Amino acid sequence: DANLTSTATVKMKVVDVSDNDGPVAAQEVTIDTTPPTTTVDITSITDDTGSNTNDFITNDNDGLTIGATLSAGLASDEALMYSNDNGLTWSDITADVAGTTVTHTDANLTSTNTIQMKVVDLAGNDGTVNTQLVTIDTTPPLAPTAVTITEDTNNDGILNGTELDGNVDVQIDLPAGVE
């Protein structure tokens, strides 16, 4: 019913072909379109092995533990939802909440992906979605293309007395695109 826009009692009855009324049944219906105000902030992964310990870059590809913080404890009609595929699918991780602290272990987070968390209420209203890219990089760096010791004039890998005169100069050539 397009006119049903707020809490109301809906009444129904069955009328037969002889115009006899059946008993009236009533049901209160609550229309709730207010999203939860509790927000979530994804704060960490374990193990974060990138150049910065909170850059969400890791070489750990056997599942990760995600840390997050809620702006307030969940209300009795709220749940915390988690996605490891950029919001395509969601799972309820309310059991991983203790007060405002979230510690969720995702054994399936084994490759680079965007994770998301949000608070939802029983009416199905979504709170604000918090999104974080997690980069899982298991590719080792490229090796230098050449290492040259300038003083090793015969290029035998050994510095003798006539080649060694003061400092040893080393030149390392890196692969294209490596700094």
C-alpha cells in the first residue's frame, strides 16, 4: 500500500461471494527507514608487513585478522556486517565485537581485495560503509641487473693490491622501473 508510510495497524478480512464477512485480523506494521548512527572504522590487519605498519600492505597470504573500532557499542537491534569482496557479499560478524573493539579473522582473505564493514539494524537499514583496500603482495623484488666494482679492472671478482687504491666504488644497476 503506497499510503502506508509510518507505523500503522493494518486490518484485513475475507469476504465470500455471498458478501459474508469473515473475522478481522489485525497486524501492527512499523515502517523504519532510519539508518543506524553507529559507525565503524577499519584500523588494522595482522600481519601488516608493508613499509609502514598501518598501510594495509602485507605478504601474508594465508588469511588475515582485521581490527576495527565502533563509534559506540552495538544496540540490541544492530549487527556488524563484513565483506571481503568490495560489498558483493556480506556476513554477520557481530560475534567478533567486544564493546567497541572488533577483531575479525578472515581465513579467505588471501589475495588483494577491498574489505568493507557496516552496521545494520533489524529493519535492514544500512549505516555508513567503511572501505579499505588490502594489498597482498608476495612477489619478491627484482634483483639488480649488474653489480660492478670499478677498481676490479680485470673483472675477476677479486681486488688485488694494484687494483685497490683508496675507496672501493660499487655501481649497482637496477631493473627498469625500480628506484
